[in-house]
Amino acid sequence: MKKIFIGLFAVIFSTVAANAEKRIGISGAYTMFSSDGTETIKSSGTKTSKSHDDEVVVPSIFFEIANDNGLAIGLDFIPAEAELGSGNNRRADTDTDDESDTAGDNKVSAELTSHTTLYLSKTVGDAGAYLKGGFALATLDTTEKLATGSTYGNEDITGYLVGLGFNKNIDNGTFFRTELTYSDYEDISITGSADTDGVKNKIDADIDAVAFRISLGKAF
């Protein structure tokens, strides 16, 4: 899917670039992340599930090209980390074999980094409205201090974006935009390193996000 999308992106880019207007801008997006995760303790089969909602303002920069038919292709990059949530709990022993598998203090957090979106947009009507769809690539960074001694590391993830926006041209090529988008990322499955008993635990997670974005840009 990733290769197909990037290939399609390249074809459309070459088509649009033949007679294109170039645009660059900055955005600020009020984003509501929703994360659902389950940790499975391999030695005991115990599953711990948790949901977390987080709200954050995410900055980004974008570059796009557009033709006279209102079709634009662009790239949006977030130069900051977006925290999906963090937590701290003390877990009692649930494994009758030993105590190191499950008991103790556990501190975890997760962040999206290097978030890049390849997108297409198309104007609808003459009032400045447009539809938007895209493909997102990011890295999920996990930081943890677990009583089990296990670590989960990082994972590259992909997702899709759909949205609706409104563009208003000002003076000298300057434009202002408001936009509402929904992003759904692929289901994640991360197997941790071996804990003190040589057991590898597992985390499954699902992430999605709703964002209201305000942008200011310049066309050339």
C-alpha cells in the first residue's frame, strides 16, 4: 500500500508540475489524539488494556504545487513531537511462577515523531472550499521504565488522512486556510525485549486523531 501510494503521488506530481503554482506555508493544528492499547504478559497471559485521549497544538510547515484546475499535491512536515500519552502504575504479582514478570512500578509514554503527510487536495466550487486526502508516515517513540526489565523501542507507522477545508486568498499571493481533518493510523503490534526471565511481552495499539488546522501561506 505504501509503495502504491508513493508511486501514485509521483505520477500526479509530475502531471501537476508541468504548469504549476508553488505554495509554502505554516500551520498550527489543535489535535485530539485517541489511543487504545493492550499489553500482553506472555508468561501469564495477563492482558492490561488502557485508553488515553490527549489534546495538543501541533505546528507544521508545508509545500505544495497546484494547477489551474484546482488540483494540488503537497507535503506537510511536523518538526515537533506529539505526545500520545503517558502513565504510571504499580502492578501486583499475577504470575504464580515468580514475581519479576508483573510486579512493581511501571512508567510508560509514547510520542509521534518525524510525522510527514503526502496529500492531494481539490477545490470544490468557487467559494474556496476544498477536499483533502493523504498518506501519513511517522515514528512511534516509546519510553518506558518497567518492573519486568522489558523495553519496547520504536516503530514506524503509516496511516491515512481525509479532510475538508476553506481557502481565502488575500493580497500578493498570500492565503489563509481553515481545515478539519481525521487521521487513522494502522494497528500497531510491538514485541518487547526479553525481561529478566527471558520472556517477551507484547503491546497492541490503535491511534487516531481529529485536528482543526489554521494555515497561513504564500503562493509564487
